[in-house]
Amino acid sequence: MSKTYLELSQDGGGAHKYYEVAVDGQTVTVRYGRIGAAGQLQTSTFPTAAKAQAAAAKKIGEKVRKGYAPAVPGQRAPRAVSRRQVTSAPSTARAAAPVLWRFRTGSSAFGIHIDEERCWVGNQAGDVYTLDHGGEVLARYQLPDGVKCLVADDFWIYAGCDDGRVYDLSSKLPFAAYDIAADVDIFWLDIHEGVLHVADRGGRLTVIDHEDEHQWSRGGHGEHAWMVRADDRAVYHGHSRGVSAHSPDGGAELWHTATRGAVLFGWQEDDSVYAGTAHRVVHRLSKTTGAVEATYQCDSPVYSCATSPGGRFVFAGDSASSVYCFDRDGTRLWKLGTGGGSALSMQYRDERLYLVTTDGSLVCVDASEAAVTAAQAGSVPQARDVKLAAALPTYTAATAATSVTTVTAAPEGSVVVECVGDGGRTRIHVVTPGYEPTWNVQFPRAIREAGARYVVDAVHAASGGFYRVRGDIRRLR
């Protein structure tokens, strides 16, 4: 076996990544990622050893032309990833919020998503837990690194992690769905119709398509971009100097609105985006023009914000362990203490406000009018501390094809897909009749192997002309 190891490391927070090519007979294995990390693996088999050597030489030549150079593994130290540095003071609110239940994850947490069936929370230890709305813990996912954020895109749930990858949590076995460029330090992300949008430490916005291929990137007007939201019309990017809107195709700037304080969180409804700032306010901006439509004044820097459907009510969490509710026009309706640190992320659903706080807790607050009125009068329920079940189902991120179950036949109603070679890359096409055979399928790179077939529960068409897998993935023998 022959092996070539290359690195590209730039000063000033630029690229810090490696690329390794190994040739063993007719097989070429490529490993790449951030320096010091395990990285991603891609394996290709060629008809002859000579063709394998030629393919490897081509890959190495391409990287050298991009600035990579021979190196010795382990000599360069990994570059530290950013941790959001936050402070949390005691609340100045006169009354405590009506907390129904509280689940302590054991580590600082930023990721939250609430859907019809479950509550999702991800923490800095790489743990993602699911709970029902009553607070019972259902399952635990173990990811390789800290979870920066959790986002949903229709049926699919994704976790952005400090290892530079985005994991699909939609089936029992989490897979790396996107491998972001090694020089991108994720702060926040959003996924819309399978297209990934990443806001990073340097204030950049990076867009990656369903095939995990870079589409475009834009430098922001500022740094530390903690907000990105996307829809069919634009990508909304919040950073240290305000909010910018970019065209989904190509990234042309549509508008920019400056804010007095750095944007620390963002939310969106159909016609508006909401930006929580360090200057103690939440701004509601028009998606069309960027004009400020309303301002929601808090008493301390705003760490998080959310709305009820349609923006009827606007919620905010500040650095002093308080949560607020405003009417649509900006009138403050109430301010209450969380009883457990500042809310780093939040989401409202069915008269409940869900928070993840600086102490790593997922908190469920009764935000109904009756409960808040009673809380303001000093009457709050006894919050229930949620405990982990003794035998909790636990799912660990898949890192290799061996993690996938093998079956000998496709179950009735399932869909068969096949890995096919395409100009040096491996694509996935549906072979089950009734689907467009030329469309690519979004599929984990770690288990792609030319000629292999897999069975999936279902595929769904995306607006960009490709399919997305739903449910479990099994290899077809």
C-alpha cells in the first residue's frame, strides 16, 4: 500500500485541513477533514491497479495546485473550535415563570427543536435527547462533538456540530449529511429544501447543496454570525453589524440593515425576520426591504427570541435570566424569571415556551394567559425535574458502512437506490420503478460505494430536482 498525506494550514484563522490518499491494489481510499480530526472516508475501486494509481495521482495533483503540501500527521496541533462565551446574571423580574418541567442535560446547551411529537435538545457534550411534550425522555443520540444547533427541514432533523459536520437525525442511526469546509467554524445553520446555509465565526455565509458541494459564500459586513434563516426568497444573515439578505441563487445582496448591537439570535415568520441584539432589543424586519417594522425592548442583551404563529406574540430571553412576551406592535406584556439561567435558544408551541438555558437545561414554560397571570400574582406550579430512564434507547452516529444493517430483500413498499460512478464521484439514483431515474438522491457519503444498492423507507422529491431519503437505510445484499 502507498499513502500520501497533505495539509493546508493558513494563518489568521483560515484553512486548517488535511487530505490523505491511500492506494491498495485496485482500491483508492481518501480521508480528509480538519487537522486532528478523524475526518471523512471515501473508497473507490478501479478495474486495474494502474487506473487506481492514475486516479490517486490526479487527486493529489488537484490538491497540490490548491496549496496543499506534504506533511507528517500529528505534527500540527488541531485548531480550537469556538465556544460561545456567555454570562448569565440573576433575573430582575419580580415573578418567576410558570415552569412545568425541567430536564438537565448535563452540559451547556444551544440546540432546540419542538415538533408535533417531540422536543429535541442538543448540548456541548454531543448529546441529543428527545422528549415528549410532557417531559418523558424517549431517546438519546450520541454525536462525536458538541452540538451548536438543531434545525428542522420538513421531515428531517439536523444537528450542526463542532467537528464541522451536520448530522441527519431523522432515522435511528445518525449519519453525517454534510461535511462543511474545514476552515468554517460553525456558529449557526439553517437547511431549506436540502440546501445548507452556514453562518460562521468570521461573519461569512456559506451555502452547500444536497450533494455536499459548495455553491457560494459571502463575507458579511461584520463578524460572529449567530443568525441564519432561509426561505424560497432569500437567506437572512445576522452578524455583529446587522442583518443582510442574499439571493438564494448566487448570493447577491438584496438588502442590509444595520443594528446598534451585534445580532445574537434570529427567528423568521412568513413575511418578517426577527433579530435579537446585544443592544437589548429584538427587531422585526421586513423580508422584502429590510425595513424595521417593530422593536421589542428588553432590559439586558437578548440571547434568543421566538414568536407564536404569524408573529402574534414575540418572546425574548435575555442575559439576566428573564423571558419576555410582547404584543406584535412592541408592547411588553410580561417579564418573568426563568429560575435556571438565561435562555440561549427558544421555541413556542401550543401555548408553551420551550427554553434551553445556560445551565444546560431544557425548560417547559406554561405561556398561557391564565398561567402567566397567576405567575405575576405569585402563584406558579411546582416544576417537575425530569429523570433519565434506566434503559434509555441510545443511537450513536454511524461512521462506516459496517454500521448499516444488511438485508437480502427489499421490504414491500420500500425504495431501492444504487450508487453509480459519475466523473470520479459517486452519485445515488433510484432504481425502483415510478421515480425519475436521472435525479440524484441526497445520501450519506460515508456509505457510498460504486455498485452498491441500499433499501430506504421512502424518498421525497425536493424543489431543486433531487430526492431526499426518509427513514432507515439498509444495504441490499
